[in-house]
Amino acid sequence: MSEERGSDRQRIDKWLVYARVVKTRTLGQALATSGHVRLNGRKIDDPAQPVKAGDVLTIGLHGGVRVLKVLDFAERRGSYSVASELYEDLTPPAEKATGPTIDAGEGRPTKRDRRRFDRLTEPD
């Protein structure tokens, strides 16, 4: 199956590279086959799986999760500004820490701070 210029579909491993989610196509293939990519909520294991505009990809990468909506395709890997036009980032903002926090410039935590932190993290 050859891809034509202006095609409305593209292999997921190529799209991951062109959108600068991974650096190489080999890494894109490995990510797709490892089961860390979901296409519209369904786990995929085939790097040749086609994606089309409007599809939502959920990608487990580097200990976090990215949610990207496919907007467009590219013919090659370009700069970050070009790649960022290929998707809309739907990743929810990170949850705030619920434990005690130390602001920059406050120095090391005191013994009292450490006891409070230990009380919050102890299993019930």
C-alpha cells in the first residue's frame, strides 16, 4: 500500500516520528508494538496501523501519558514548530501534590516537616 501525497491516512509509526513524539521510526515501531499506544481508546500492536485526522492517540511514554489528537500529516520529520501543527495536545494537566511542599529558597526540611510528611505517607 503506497502513500500518496495529500493522503488522508498515514502509518502510526511514521506519524509518531513526524510529530516528534519519538526520534526514529524504529522507536515508533517499538512503541506501537509494545502496547503503550491506544488509538481511539483501543490498544494497538501493529506499527502499520493507519491513523487519520481526528483520531485520538493515548501514548504511555517516559513514565507519563500523552493524549494527542491527529490534525494533519507530514511527508518528513521537520522542525518542532512544523511538528506541533500535526496534533492538538489533549493531555490533562498534572495533578498537584497532596503532601507538604517546600518552596524554592526555604532550605532543607526541618525534622518537624519530615514527621508531618511521614504521617501523610504512612499506610493506614
